[in-house]
Amino acid sequence: MHFDDILTRSPLMEAVLRSAHLIAQTDASVLITGESGTGKELVAHAMHATSPRSKRPFIAVNCAALPETLAESLLFGHRKGAFTGADNSQSGLIGAAEGGTLFLDEIGELPLNLQAKLLRFLESGEVLPLGESQPKRMDVRVFAATHRDLYAMAGQGTFRKDLFYRLNIIPVELPPLRDRREDVDLLLKHFLQQFASQHKQPAATLSREASAHLLRYGWTGNVRELRNLCERLSILLAGREIGFHNLPADIRSPAKRVVSTNPFNLPEDGVNLDELERDLLNQALERTQNNKTHAAKLLGISRDALNYRLKKQAMA
Ligand SMILES: Nc1ncnc2c1ncn2[C@@H]1O[C@H](COP(=O)(O)OP(=O)(O)OP(=O)(O)O)[C@@H](O)[C@H]1O
Ligand SMILES: [Mg+2]
């Protein structure tokens, strides 16, 4: 995995990759952030591969998947007999990365007590395996990645502030795909081609309508979502043209955003909806000098609907 494998023609992304390339040459810890599917893992691999440590191990750890009771010994190691079942001494994942790079993916999920131990390691270069009394020096560079907002988590006390500042000295922030639309077309063509040759089938091509839609689409799952779509279409439509109607329904019309655009907030103790409706109807009629067509427009309903509601209110 190399920087050359990271496809982009976006100046925004190119600038991020340029600085990632520079940082890779140093020994500094790096925090890679970005929404899910933006390529954080890809960038971590590429940074290691161009770093002076490239010939040494690259150990990737998903902090979200570390079993709680074993996490500490898995990361920092343990001495034989440190706990029931510890039949042998283990150097842990940090030990396994000696001379190379430890990639802590989903760092936001690391338990607070281990965050403290990790900080100590980053500051001193030493680890204290479970059951040992003497700390051990380790030559390991740390990359961390997260799709979470660690700054906000630090504010809420679920991520250690001191560790956040220690990691965030050199952040690498990957932009979401919707902020680099230049890449959509490039990646679509690349993945359609790649899956076609992988499945030994002719590549599917995109119609103008499908292409135009995908260019405007939100891509909340970023490159991973785009890649998965290409795999699906490559299989279903090998050698054919992909029309708008061939796109999956959730991509053709993404679910309406759940976030309310309503400027009103429901007060703590609730409202009287009938009263609120009557008041809004009156305000709309007043403002439009009783012009029902205009009043209906202000309320976002049809003239008939306005009449119906006025009648209903009059009867109430
Ligand atoms: N610019 C790119 N060029 C080519 N492939 C890419 C690019 N960006 C991402 N990918 C591919 O998209 C997929 C998702 O990328 P990756 O796993 O690195 O994302 P991530 O940011 O680590 O996501 P998550 O937060 O969900 O773990 C991978 O298959 C990766 O190879
Ligand atoms: Mg990842």
C-alpha cells in the first residue's frame, strides 16, 4: 500500500496527502481523522510504507475490538503468572511493533485507563507490562485514527484531554467525499474497471443520468460506499450501461434527513397544538390582509387545506 494507490484529483486531498507524506518521514505520532470510509487506514499504511520504518513491522490494532479484560495485556504485554491463564510472558502488541509502527485504529474507543497508560508510553517511550516491576524501553511510532470528534469527547470527559493534545500535534484530516467531488468520477471509473477485471467480466459503464446523479449524491459512507456500489453494479450489470433506474433505491432517493429544519422548539411543558394552529392561521391572514392564497403559501399548505383548517377551527 503506497501513496500512489490513493487516487485523487482534488487539490484539497492532494494538500492533505502532501503533508501526510512529509510527516511520514519524521518520527512524530500522528492522528488521522475523517468520516468513516474516507481512507484513514489506507493513509496509515501509505505513511508507514514511505517512512524510515517501512522495513519494520506495521501492527494495526482496532481499539473497538479489544476485549475489555484482556486489552491491557494485549497492548502492553504481561509477565508469566501475572494473572490466571498467563502461562507465558507476552510482549504485547506494542512489543510486536518494536522498531516499526503501531496503528491504533478507532482510538476513541480505547478505555480511559488504557488512555492513561498509552499517554505515559508516548511521553516516556517506556511500557510497564502487567506483573512487571521494571518498565521496558520500546522504539515504536504511534499512528492513531478515528472517525469520532475527539475534541468534543475530551470536552465531555470520555477521552483524555492530555492524550488528545499529545496525539493531535500533527493531525491528518481526510475530507469527506462530498467535499472533493472531483474524485467521484475518478473513483467510479477506477472501481468499475477494477471489479470487472477481478471478476473477469467486461466493465459496466455509467449512463449520463446515473453519472450526474452520483456526482451530486451525498456519499455519507464516503469511498467505501462508492466502492461497494461499484462492486454490486459490476456483478449485476457486467458489460452493460448503468442507467439511473439501476441504482439502488436508497441512492436514487436518499432517506429524508431526520434532522428537523423546524425553527420552532417544543417547549419543556409542551404546547396546545389547536391553539398554536389557530394563532398561526390568524397571523398568516393578518399579514396577507386576508388573502387566502397568499396566507396558504405562507403556511406551506394549499388554499383548500387552509379553508378546511379555518372551518375546523371555527367549529371548535
Ligand atoms: N482515495 C482512495 N483511492 C482508492 N481507494 C480508496 C481511497 N480512499 C479509500 N479507498 C478505499 O475505500 C475503502 C475504505 O477506506 P479505509 O478503510 O481506509 O477507510 P477508513 O477511513 O479507515 O474507514 P473507517 O472509519 O470506516 O474505518 C478501502 O477499501 C480503501 O482501500
Ligand atoms: Mg478504518
